[in-house]
Amino acid sequence: MKVVAINGSPRKEGNTELLLEAVLKPLAESGWETELIRIGGKKIRGCCGCHKCWNKKDKHCIFGGADIFNDCFSQAVAADAIVLGSPVYFTDVTAEMKAFIDRAGFVALGNDCALSGKIGASVVALRRGGATHAFDTMNHLFFMSQMIVPGSIYWNMGYGLKPGDVGADEEAFRNMQHLGEAINWLGKTIEAGKASYPVVKEGELPPDPKA
């Protein structure tokens, strides 16, 4: 099984990256293939709502050749679990992470709900405030994309200002350890069940529960 962690922080080896690595560690120990991708500080434009991805249906953004989006989204589609991580910038995620969320959600919806049934989790690094808002922003992608979101022992956040400061937040790292273990359990449970996820495509109504 494969998990992809997408880091919206422009700081290499910063607090967000430390938290994401802590989530990936128990998964790697359990045999998962892990990949950490940093989009923060790299070229990735926002969505312009042109609907070309809905018309072409190739799981690509028409503007993806100009930035890193298509490569990143392709790895997300190929994964069983996706972990998004961002520091808090003015009470929300970074601009790069928001651009990825908008485009990934739109491309996925226009391509038969390409992310449905996958596991999704969010991780936030912050100095003081805004964590739950940034946390919600990333989770919106998962809920809109018919993904499965595991819980943990607290909100998935860690506190620290300078790179490495989050390492002193022991509770955060216990949380990240548990989150990785929860993703592992959920992924292997889904794999063992082999049941297909009930995907509802764009424009369709959900199935009648009384039928």
C-alpha cells in the first residue's frame, strides 16, 4: 500500500515536515510505501474554473504543464492514503496548499471522483492560533471527494515557531504516531474487505436508502 504526504510549507525540514514524517514512520514500519512531496515554495497556480479537466477527463489540469500540479496529483491518485500538511498562514493554509486543494478537488470531481475511497488526513504546524481553521480547510477536500478520514487522540496539530521547535511538543508527536497507526489499521481493513466504495458521480443523486 502507498501513502503520499503533501507538504505545503516552503521551509525544508521545517515543523510541518517533522510532523508529516512522524505520521509516515509507523506506516513505513508496517510495510507501506511512503512518499513526501513538498509543494510549498514551488510553482503551483490556483484554479481558474475553466472546466477543461471535466471535458478532457484525463485526470490532468490543462495548466499542469506549467507547474507541479499534475505530477503531484498523479501521485495522489496512485496512493491509498493522502496526508496534507501545512503551517498556519494568517489563520489558514499556505497559498500553495490552497491552490492544490482547489485544483485537486475540481479535477477529481470531473474525473469520476478520482479520489473516492482513499484515506485522507490533515496535519497543521503553528505558532499560536488558527490551527483548527487550517485543519478544516484541508479536510474539506477529503469530505467533498468521498474520502475516508480517520480520527486520532486530538486535533492533528503541533506547536513551534522556528524550524525544529515543534520537536518539543510531545503531545503532538504522540498524536502523529497514533494517526499513522490509525491510517495503517484503516488501510489494511479496507484492503482485507475488498469492498468497492459506493461512489456517487457528479450530477447523480445518492442511492435511496429505502430501495
